[in-house]
Amino acid sequence: MPAPPPPPPPPPKPPTLADPSVRRAREEAEKRARNLAGSKSTIATGSQGLLIPESTGTTFLGGS
């Protein structure tokens, strides 16, 4: 009878929160999220006031 194969090597330890690569990845993800928000959250104004057209006052539910 042949000998059994050797056991597989143990898995590597998972990274901890103190690991620099984990911290760097978290900072990059936060930076990406801030950049995605970009100018969507700002109100654009010019010399004559808001650049966004005013609402017509109607609703989608048929009200005025």
C-alpha cells in the first residue's frame, strides 16, 4: 500500500486592521467614494443665481 500524500500547507494568516496594506486599501476606497460624489452634492450658482431651472410645481401624483 502506498504512503498517503503529505498534508497541504496551512493557509496564510488573514490581514489585520493594523496592517498597512489594509489601511491603504480602506483609504483608497474612501477616496474613491468621495470622488464619485463629486459635484453632484454641490449647488451650482452663477452671477444671476442658481443654474438649475426652477421646479414647475407639479408632482407625479397629479397634484398641482
